[in-house]
Amino acid sequence: MRKHAFVLVLLLAGCKVKEPGLTILVTADDEALVRDGLAFIGDDRLHTKIVASPERDLAAREGAVVAISSNDACAECYRLEGSGTLLHVRGGGPLGRQYGLWHALEALGYRFPHPRYTKTPADFTTADPSVLGRDYAPEVKKRRGLHLHTLHPIETLYDFWIPSPENLEGGKRAIDFLIKNRGNYLQWCALDDIVKDPSLHPAWAAHTKALTDFAHAHGVHTGIALQLFGQSNLQNAFDLIDDLTVDPTPEMERRLHVLLDGTGFDTLNLSFGEFFAADPARFVAEVDAAYAAMQRVQPGVEMTATIHVGNFDDLRVEYMGTRQLYYFLVRYANPAIVPWVHTTMYFNLYEDAGLAYLHEQFDEHRDYLENRLRTGQSVGYFPESAYWIAFDINIPTFLPLYVRSRHLDLERLAAAGPLDDHVLFSSGWEWGYWLTDAATLRMNYSRPAKWSDVVSDLYGGWGAAGASAAALVERLGEVQHRALILERLAAYVASRDQVIDAGDRLGIFSQPDRPEFSELLAATPAVRADFRARVLSKLKVHADELTALAAEAEALPSDDPVMAELKDGVQVTAARVRFIHALYAATLSYADTGSEGGFIAAAETELAAGKVIVARRRRALWDPDPKTILRDTPNPTFYQYGYLREGDSLCFWERERAQARNAVLQAGQAVPGCIL
């Protein structure tokens, strides 16, 4: 009572309280809710003050203050009010109040681009009036989240699967990153080491429970991804059925108890491997049996199922009078199972897919998804933010085209009906790939008119440099869209490892294909002329426009970690395209004239430039223990190395240089495999 009387006296006297830094006025319950998120920012100017009525106390304040209070809006809705640096958040539930707080801090100059980095303002900015006096509500209603693909040796493999105090903090930071970017759902992949070695289970279970408890305390639901059939399990995933000759139910239940007892998961995401098809009736029966087993082990747990891609004859089956892709058999299983439609790489549902997994387009997936939206049936969309293997991060390249495609999908799907779930398949956060995850989470909450709007928002805390960065990213995404999707140059910016080459000979394709240097040398003059017009000339145009963007990037400040990473990303991508253009130009020149025309030396120059950029980035990675993602490292995945190993060594560049030199110069070089 004395405190409120004091405030009243101040008001009557015309005086207001001003404290140093930025004060967050909260109730006792909300102080616990935001405590960790404020601590992860690492700015000692931020402090909370517990009060009975944040709204009333705000009226007695001046300086920089954010008050958080409840309203009767939806649980994930919020409203921002106030003016200048005095802001009021009204949130409908725990997530709504958290979203509102982080949005208010963004209005005052903060940004949350990466789980391990917050952009803090030197001085608190005045809130833009356009974000105030507005109600905010989510467009994707049920699940807006990330799937952390911990079957790959990425950062979050350690945070979410391997117990340690440091990894637990990393996992909590990832959950906090999700919330600060308006997400509400996080899932990761289960691995089979806890089945093969039961001694690992107790520590794993305790670590997992600590993560799900933290998520639930902040309003976030959690999920775990697993596979159904062991025979399609190529990556050490946790699966349910290894022996198809006996009744699998008892073993399924035993394994589900291992995974679910006391761990706190809300949802199970079931997948079925790649390049594998079961008997249709058996498939449907086993999916139903898995759902029933899950309900017996953990009543009420939700189940989603992935509809993968792969336009291969041996993945098409006849069932219920329809020839269809094997993965679509999920539609005949228990209707409580929510199908999640998957697409790969930066391709989208509406444009050319470049023959990724032999799809000209993902139109079959689009039609199924849109039909369910139009008929009011539950469905989710499950696209990617990176492909990793021989495609983007480990080349390395920076591809804001992913953000463009995710926006295009959301925009066009909205015409068919409201989407229940949008969960992004995440494969790492270095080399700027945090941008795809943060931008997509935000677009799921509130889709902007243009994809570049969310980019501008994310870089908004950097002032003039941020505006330049956002404009640069927008132009980069647009030229990549034309070159990589419309002109089908994706296979050249990406690469191929030894396994991809072997798969091609067996008729198994995952990413877009391209001719090898030796094939072009053996081709007819007409075929080479067609390649020059259809591919090489367009690669040169793309190389030139990327070179111009890389020159612009030089003006970005190098002393800021986000700007420095962007600069490196644009420049290494430009060097990559110049490099691959030079190798194919050398091949065509030699085939046509008997001379490689000096292009091999040009490629060597670009390789050297790439090594300088990669070495600079190696010293500035976000991960506090970069050896786990850069080097050969024992871990529970199929891949006994970090996901940036090839990107750090430029192995794919070295492989292509050796192949081109051998084809053109008969150099006899050993060709790196760049695998495993």
C-alpha cells in the first residue's frame, strides 16, 4: 500500500519515476515467464520490476518502460499500445504476452536473429507509431514451428540429444529463439542409440524432460520425429518396426515406452524413409497400428505423418483404384493423423522443381494440400530451410531464395484456406541460414505483403546498414529465383558427391542433375552448343550479377557479426558461381578449340578467394564449440563429422577442380569423394 500511495503522491505532484536502462513492469507470474528470455539477451540495462498492476505503474513512469498485462484475446494474440519509449503489451495468454514483449523490445531497437546472438541498441529507439495501437493474431493457427533435423550432425543435435549442462542451455536458447520469432512448436528427431545402448537412456531422458519442461513453461509444445520401418532407416533414426515377419505391436509399444515415458512430448511425427515402398495394405495397417500403440502408451498424444517426395516408378503403388505415390497412402490411415506435406530444398509448391527427386513440379503435393484446405481437413506444410548434403550450407552458399519460396507458398496456400500447421525442416544456422528460420516463423504468424518485408524487419535494428543489407538480400533472392528456379541452374551452384554420382547410375536422383565434365567433352558439337546457350551463358550472367552484389556487400560494416556474416555469404556465393562457370567454360573451350582458354586458372583464383572467405568465417561461427560442426567428430548420427566439414574445406570445389583438370588437362589427379 505504501508503494501505491507513493506513486499517487508523485502523480499528484506531477512527477514521474525514471529508472536507468529499460524497465519491464510485470506481475510475479509473468516475471518467471520472461526471466530466461531477458537473461539470454545479455544486456544488463534490462531489468524487471514486479508490480500488482503494470498498466497503472506505467502511467507513473518515464524513460524506457514496457508494461505487460493480460487481456481476453486469444492465447497467442497481443496488442501493442503506448508511444515513444513507453509501451504497453496486452497479451491473451503466456505466449501472447511473450510475443508482445519481444515485439516491444524490437520497437525499441532490439533484434533476435540467432539463438546465440541479440542485436542490442546503443540507445533505445522511439517506437514506430505504425506498430502501435494494433492487435496481432497468428495466421497459421495451430503449429508454427521448427523441425530440428538432428539426424544430421548440426548444432542442435548436441543441444537436444546429447546430455550436458552446456547443451541444455543451448536447447533452451533454441526454444527462446523460437518464441522471440513468434513460434509455438518445436520438434527434433529421435536417434536409435538409446535403443542400442540402454545405459544412455537415463541421462537422455532427464535432459529431454528438462527441455520439454522449459518449453511447456513458456507455452511451447514439443514433438519428436521417428520412423516406422527399420528397413528404410538409413540415418540411425529411432524406428518402430524392424521385423516384418512377426506381429510388431509388442515391440512398437516397448520402443514407444522408451521414447515417451516421462519425457513430455506432445506430438509424434512419423516418417517412412526415402526410396522405399511397402505393400500398400500393409503400410496402412502398420500406420494405424502405430497410432493405436501410441495412444495406449501415451493417451492423447497427437500424431502427424510426413508425405515425402520422390517421383520414381518403384515408389508408385496401386491402392483403392488409384495409382499414387507411396507416401500418400497416409490418407487412408486413421483420420486423427495429420498429414504433413513435404517439399525439398528452396523449391516451392507452385513453380518448377528442377527435377529434384525427379519432380518437374511438386504439383501432386500441392493439389493434395490445397484440396484438404478447401474441404476443411487438417493438414500441415513441411518445407525445408536448407538441404545440406552437397547442396547449400556445405558448399557453402547463402540462399535467401529459401525465404522467397516460403513466402510464395504461404501466400498462395492462403487462397485455398487456413493452414493448421507450418513446420520448417531446419538443417543448421551458420552462413546466414538462421534468416530462413526466423523469417519463416514470423511469416507464419503474420504474413507480410512481400517476402522482403520480413527481411527488412529482421535487419531493422542495424539502421542504415540494416536497410542496405535488407535491400541487398532482396536483390540476391530475386536473381537467385530467376537463375536457380526459372533457368534451372540449381545443379551448378550446388554440387555432387561420390554417392550422388553412384545413385545417378542406378537411376536414383535426389537433387537436380547436371552433366559431368567428361560427358560434355564426349558430346556432339550440337549438344555442346545447346549447353553453351542454355546453361553456360546464363551462368555467366548470374556470376556477373552476384559479383556486383558482392561488391556492394563490401560497404557493410565488418565489425558487426551479422553484417560480417552477410558479407561473407554474398561473396562466397559469388565466388562459387564464378568458379563453376570457369570450369564448364574450360571444358567447352577445350572441346571446341583444343585449348582450355585460361579458364582453369580463373577457377583456381576463385578457389583461393573462397578459401580466404571460409577461413574468415571459421573464426566467427556462432556455435561456441565449432569443432563439433567443422571436424570429424563421433556422434550418434550416421555421419561421423560436423555438417560444415565439406563447407569448411571446400571439398566440393576441390572435387570439381580435380574432375575438370582430369577431363581437360589429363592431369590424373585424385578426386575427393566428399562423403562420410
